[in-house]
Amino acid sequence: MAYFAYRARDPQGNVQQGRAEAADAAALAEMLRGSGWVVIEIQRASNGMRDANGLPPRWHPLWLLPMTSLDCELGLRQLASMLRSGVLLLAALNTVAQQASRPRTAAVWLALEESIRKGGTLSEAMGQHGGVFDDYVAQLVRVGEHSGEMDVTMTRAADHLEMHRDIKMLVVNALIYPVIATLMTVGVSAYLVAVVIPKIASFMEGGDTKLPMITQFLIDVSHWLHAYFLQILVVLVGVVVAWLVVRRLPKGRELQDVLLIKLPVVGRILRLSQTAVFARGLGLLVESGVTLLDSMGVVERLMANRRFSRRIGDARQRVMRGESLADSLREAREFFPLLIRMSAVAEQTGTLGATLSEVAVFHEKMLVVTIKRFSVLIEPLMIIITGGIVGFVYIAFFMALFSMVSGF
């Protein structure tokens, strides 16, 4: 088998070019003609520093870059656009691979093309790359294969990936500032304890004047931390390791997710994001023609929070027993009440997909508003905490200094 570069005219009259593997040029020409294409030119592909598919060698550093959700989204949008224009699926996949900016991304699209050439479907090929294409995308593509609207379902899959990424970035951006501010506060506190306070202590303890209570307390804390630093470090490392071990267990991960939901502000942000993801994902699948049970099964695996995932699984079991979606979600108090009420109305009117999409839009807007309020409140709070720690050290120092001056 060898790789060949070809140029051919498809049944719509468009000139297509790409690379394919075949026993010889004649076999490739016969395969192209069998697809209704008119062969213009076939040449053996040159190796050089790239293989027959135009990819760099495996030792190239670009292979370290993984295929991201954004790469998948852009590829799906390109496929939808080309399919809408009448380009054949194999040619569209090859074109997407050629336009990919990362070798791993191009290799995935080429693997999909090869699977289809061997007689498989696109959804089955995507299922073999579960680390890149989640069940949600594969399910939508499967619906498009049966309905003949591949371009529509691929566009919806790309919209889903974009929405999921935007919500994830909103949550990460909301939480990253408090994390950075907390690390800076810990760093300032560590510097004060390790460097500043010992110097103050050596200066203050040199005199015979009794130190103020606040100053003595600060010095005692510093001495205690210096004396038991290794023990404290071991305990902290042990706590982190134990948390990582427990987090890998299903029950431990769910317990962590439940605790996060119960946090005052962070919990509300997570509830809003998961409610929006559930409503958007379920709405798109139902609108695309996927059954409610299959849609709930796909969305269950889509949820990042295990508590929400379990609630959806329980609701799916109740739907299988004949209950409505709204009734099955009533015990899932983690979801906001609007979702349940709107679902009940939509099931009666037969507009479940469109209604869930509207619910998703509402909660996405609420999520943006909540994150903005959280950012406005957290910034001055972290400044007050950091300033309070530094101010406490300065007050202790000056009180001791005034005590020493008054003792002379």
C-alpha cells in the first residue's frame, strides 16, 4: 500500500484534491470513479519531512499539542458548511484535515475519513475517538445520518461545544481571581512569618520591657510555626493526598460536588451553570429528534458535577416508569425551580425542545449577572483580608515600639 495525492472532479463539478492510501494509482482511480468522481490527476505522495497525509514526523514537537474542544467545534462548522454546499463527506473530512493547525487534530479527521472508506458511519467513527468527541456530538451526528440533515445536526453540535466552553470559562474566570488572591494572601502571610516577624522578635526581645499582648501573641505564633514547620507541611501534604484519593472514588467525588454546591456564592454559580448545561443539552437533542430517554442518558454523562449527573440518572429511571420529565425532576432540588415549572408546561404544549432552550438562555444570563456581582464583591473582600493581615503585624510592631519608648 502507498499514499497518493489526487485531483478529481466530484459529481457537482467541483474540483477536489486530497491524499489517499491505495495499492497503486489504478486502484485509487477505480475507487474515485466508483464514487462518481472524474479523475484529473494522481501522483505518488512525496515523503520528505512529512508523511503522505502532509503531517510532520512523530518526533515533531507539534504532536504534543492535543486536539481541543475548539478544534472540534471549528471542524464541525467547516463540515456543516461544506456539506450544505454539496461537498461529499469524504472530501469534506479530508479538507478539514488539511486545514487543521495541529497534527493530532488532522490525524483524527483523517482517521474518521479512513473509517468511513472502510464502510463505517461517521457517528461510529466518532465513537471510537471518545476522548475527542463526546457522546453528545456522536448522538447528534447519528441523528443527522438517519434524517439526512447532517449539516443541521453538525451545526447544533458545534453550538453545543461553544456553549459548553463559554459556560466553563465563565465559571473558571469567576473562581480564578479568588484563588489567585488567596494564594497571594498566603504568600504575604508566609513572608511575614518567615522573615519580618523573626526580625521584629529579635529586636523587641532584646529589651527588658514587657511586650504588649498582641505583639507577644504574634511572636509566639511565629515561633510555633518555625518549630513545627515540617510537621505542618507533612499534615498538609497528607490532607491533599487523601483528598485526591477520595476524589477518585465515586462516592468521594459526589461528596465533594455536594459540598461545593452548598457553598454560599460558589454553589449558586455551579447550580446555574449545571442547570443551563442540562437545559441547553437536552433541548438541542430533543429538537434534533432524539428520544427523551436517550437524550437524558447522553446529558447525564455530559454533566461535570456528579450530584447533578446522579439526579438526572434517577429522573431518567422515573421517566422509564412512565412519569413526566417535570415530575421526575421535582426531587432534584439542585436544579432551579424554573426548569421544572417550564418543563411541565412544555410537556403539555409539545414544545419541550424550544422551551428548554429558552430556559437555558435565561439561566445563562443569570449566570453572567451572578459572576459579575461575585467579582465586584470578592475584590474588596480580598483586599480587606490581605490588608488586615499586614495591618495586624504593623499594629503589633508599633504597639511594642511605643511600649519600649514609654519604658525609657
